[in-house]
Amino acid sequence: MATRSVVPFGPQHPVLPEPIHIDLVLEDEKVIEAIPSIGFIHRGLEKLVEKKDFQEMVYVAERICGICSFGHGYGYVDAIEHIMSIEVPERAKYLRMILFELSRLHSHLLWLGLLADAFGFESLFMDTWRIREGILDMFEESTGGRVIFSINKVGGVRRDIPDEMLKRFVKKLDEIESEVGVAARAFLEDSAVKTRLCGIGKLTAREAEELGCCGPMLRASGIRRDTRKLGYLAYDDIDFDIIASDVGDSYARTEVRLGEIFQSIDIIRQAVSKLPGGETEAPVKGFPDGEYMTRIEQPRGEACYYVKANGKKFIQRMRVRTPTFANIPALTKILQGCDMADVPIMVVTIDPCISCTER
């Protein structure tokens, strides 16, 4: 008769990048149930709308998470701009889109390194993060920051990025694309890596839909849904397909994110080639009065930003729904029936951002 026990996983664990606690109910080495607990780093950022005016709140929003910082800042200002009926200049839209896709590259490369670390491939971890440093260098040169950029503002962007600099970035991205191609072969073709990923943590399309998954977690299970196709920023002017897989296992989630790295590089190339001239910000007069919810595609999936304002400099309410929060129910599902040794890898394959989840 199998022995049933409860093993606490986290909140501090050598292969778990962020503090989530999961009680694993085991029968011998098999996980029967996974019970998550979150809230270890809740900071009350949404409540700060009562103390920071609507312009200052941009800085708070982008500190919801360092890795997704640009998207959080953009999601907030986009909601404010809709409330105030501000027409953002086309050049600012393109610059935001370029920075957003660079952020997606930064996030996915960071995740690939964490995945390599989870299954013990330390040289692959170091190589992936070495490639990522090239993206951070671009951020530093164009915005002055490597993780938090503070370039978004209500009405546009705080500074222009010269065309010559962007063209130089495209040449650097050509090199990065080649380097990622080499690393991708290790993730997708190495037999030892495939043993740890293939058939592990399967999630069907129906399960992904019913559990409310989003982002690569959803697309790796065969649901072709990407919020960028709604056409915000300048995505309507860009030709790109939705990267997806019908397999639904940990290998598929890796394959989708690798595909999105190459896709983001192509989107940036197109954006730089079509970049219009003109102003990078629109004038902002008065205070926001109304409410709006915007949806954007963060690297980890769809995020929602709700803002309610009442005509004063302090907005009344801000609420953020982040992709990791949406993907945690699926995590508890794929953990059921897995081996204890596969738990760290499957936690990493949802690309958890507990900082975003708890705010």
C-alpha cells in the first residue's frame, strides 16, 4: 500500500525563482494533489493610487514586476490615455512596440536560462543569460535602465530613440538570432533535455481553456490566442503569425517560447523599417475622469489593467490581472500525477512571476 505524505515545496527553493508555496500530497514519489499558497510578497501597490498622482503612478505600475516592467507601465498609461481621449503619436506607438518586443526577448531568454538551470544544464543556463545581456545593453543605451526603464508616460514616451541607434539594434539582433538558434538546438534536440520535457505536464486544449490559461501556456496546448492580434500599438501594421503547438507538454511550452523569440526579432525588424517620424508625445491637459480596462500581451500571457478615475489628480482605483495568476490553476492540474523530481521543471514551465501575481 502506497504511503501518503505532504511535502512543502517553497517558498524558498534552489530551483524555484520566486516565493510560491505549494503543498505536495504524495503517494511514494507520485504527486496526487498540489495546493498552492500565495501572498508572501504582497506589497499593496494598487492602493498607492491614493497617494501618487496619476502621472507618478506610472513609476509604481512598472515596479509591479521588473521583468515585465515595460508592459505594466504601458498597460497603465494606455488605460489613462483612453479615459482622457489622448491621441498618442504614431512614432511613440512604434517605439513602445519595439521596446515591448525587446522586453519579450529579455523575458523569454531569462526563462530559458531558468529552465536550463532547473534540469541541471548549467552551461546552457550561462550561455542563455549571456545572450540576454545583449538585450539589456540595448535597453541601457536607449532608455538609461537595464530592467526598469521609466520611458512610458501618459501621452507617449519620455525620450525619442534615434533611427541610427535602432538600425544598429537590428544588426545586433541578427547576431542574437544566430546565437539563439544554436541554443535552441540544445533545448529542442538534446536527448537528455527532451527526456525531462517530452510528455511531462501535459495539458489538453480543453483543460487550458476551462482553467483560464493565457500566453504560451495556452498556445502550447493548441489554443491560438494572442492579444497582440487585437491591434493595439502598431501591431495592425506588422505581419506575424501566432506561435502555437498542439502537444501541450513541457516541451511544447519550450518550443512556443523559443518560436516567440524569433518572432519578436522579426517584429522589431519590421517596426524599425516602417518607423514614422514626428513627435513622441502628446500634450496632457486636466485630470482623468472615467473608467477603462485595457488588455495587452505580456511575455507570460494576457494581462488586464482596469483604471477608474473621478476627475482628480489621484485616480480612484487601479486593478491588474496578471498572467501568472491565470496560469496557477493549470499548474496545479499538470502537477497531479507527476513524479516529485519533475515538480521544479513544471513550475518553471508556466514561467511564474509571483511578484506580478501578488503586487
